[in-house]
Amino acid sequence: MDETQLAEELRATVGQLVRAVRAIDEMTPGEAAVLGYLDRGGPMTTADVAHERGVSHQSASKAVKELLRQGLVRAEAHPSDGRKNLLHITPAGSDRLNEERRRRAALLGTAIADVLGSEERQVLATALPLLSRLTARLRTR
């Protein structure tokens, strides 16, 4: 298998895995993504979130409005541009995000235990640093 074929197989397989794990979320992928960005990156504007996700401002705004309604995110006036709001994850938002992450990890952990043997789990563990290096390389582009 050449690099292009390997890349396509990896992309498709990882994409399927991510979609399967996200399917258990109680919130939409957009809402989960907004909470994740705010958790990892700190306060952002809706435009920043849209840019990070690679979606339209309208799409990001829809998720932000729902998170504001649920009290999972709060908005405050941007310190240098009064036309914008800076979004912050609330303690309730952090709790919800952490619960979603725990639920995903538990689901994936159960699948790993049910499907993979000991040697296969070791192969998977060995592959994780490789996947991390690929991810880091793609983020620098």
C-alpha cells in the first residue's frame, strides 16, 4: 500500500471512529466543538470559533446561542472591540463537556476491551504517538 492509499484508509477509518464515538453525545457536534475550543483555548469570539471549526459564522452562532440558552457558555463584551462578545465556558459547561468526554472514553474503552486482544491493544498503544505526530504536522500547515 502506498502513502496515498494508506492516507485515504487512515482518513476514512479515523473519521468513522470519530463519528461513532460522537454519536453518543447528548449535544450536537457543533455544540460539543464550541465547548471543546473554549475549554482548550480560553475565551473566543463566535467568529474565532467559526474559523477554528471551518464553518460559517451563522453555523457557529447557532451552536453558541443554544449553549448560551443552556447556561453552558457566557458572553461578555470584548475588551478591545465593543461590537463583539467574548465567549467563556461556564462551570456547568465544563462539567457537561467532561461528562461527554468520560462517556466517549468509556464507550471506546469498552469496545477496545471487547474487540481487541492483548497484542492488538499493544499495537494500538504503539500507534498513538504516530497519530499524534501526524496530527501535529497537519496543524502546522
